[in-house]
Amino acid sequence: MKRRQVLKTIGLGAGVFIVGPSTLSLLQSCKNEPEYDWQPTFLSASHGFALQKILDVILPATDTPGASDLNIAQFIDSYMNEVAQKEQSSQFERSAGAFSRAFKAEYDKEQEEGKQEDFENIIKKYLKATPAEKEKYAKRNTETQDAQEQETEVQMDADAGAFAYLTAVRGMAIWAWKNSEEVGENVLWYDPVPGQYIPCGPVSELGNGKAMSL
């Protein structure tokens, strides 16, 4: 499948990481940044605020660390600024703008004025859409990409862009959460010296049903 077809298939393309030492190092370094001091380097302040709110809905803190505990918003922002290819980061920024417009249309206020319940409801609207609605969003997004090839100033459809943005953010957040050191060592099944072959053993001694941390 050609790269352009891949981008159309997944809607945005930002949900696919360039996974390598730099990405993993960036993920671990972000955990040490105080959340209250964070200023986005790639996204605008408004988009950064919305990203944090979105992540708190998708990965709230429960008996396991949430997105804010692991500074996942900082990681995504830094990844787009330092690692992502130009086309990928540009699409991510456009879709963040589309989400902002969709939020304004939904609540008649800017996203930085949004409350937690506003973000919960708009996320539910797009990520829990019916299959028919999701297909409609994907079609609109493809049509917008085609138009952008002809005219770079064409604005991304708000609904299609918001759906693509939330889908991508969810995918990146889950990847970052599962690959963080904190979750890998304290939530998933962590074996610092793996490799022993145990053909049959009690579940309580083999991770207790948890996925193994890589």
C-alpha cells in the first residue's frame, strides 16, 4: 500500500509512531517535567490545554496512573515537534484546529473555556459514533485531503478533523501509557530478567493474567 493510501486509510496518519530510541527516550524524559510548568512547544497554548483535557478523559487516573501522571500531553507535543515527519505533524496541527472549531460549534465557546464535562461529551460524540457516522467522517477527511492537494488553504472539515484528531490522540496515548517506565514496571507484568521457559505453571506466578511489559 502506498504511503498516501495509508494516510487516507487511517484518516490522519499521526497515530503511527516512528518508534526508535529517540521516541522511547523522549517518552521517559517527559515523565520528569512538572505538569504545572508545561508550555507547549509545537501546539498553541489553546491546543495544549485541550490536549490535556482530552487525555484526562481518555486515560483518567484510577488505581493506575493517568495521562497527567505520566505527562503524556507533553510527550505528544514534543514528539510532533522533534520526531514526527513534517507531513505528519502538519496534519496533526490541522486536525487540532478542526477539533477546536468543532468544539466552538458544539458549545459556542472556545476550547480553553471548556469544562471537563464538555470534553467528556464531545469525545463521546466522535469516538462513540455509529459505524455509519465514522464512515461519513472518514469520507469527509479524504475529500478534504484531496482538496488540500489542489489548494493548500482549504480548511479541514471540522467534524472529520475532530474525529481524526481524537482517534490519533487516543492511539498515541495508549501507546505512550503502555510503554512508560512507570506502567511497565508497576502495572504490567514486569520481569527484569525474562527468558525462562515455563510450559505449565500457576497464573498467580505468571503475571496473574497481566500483559508482559516489553
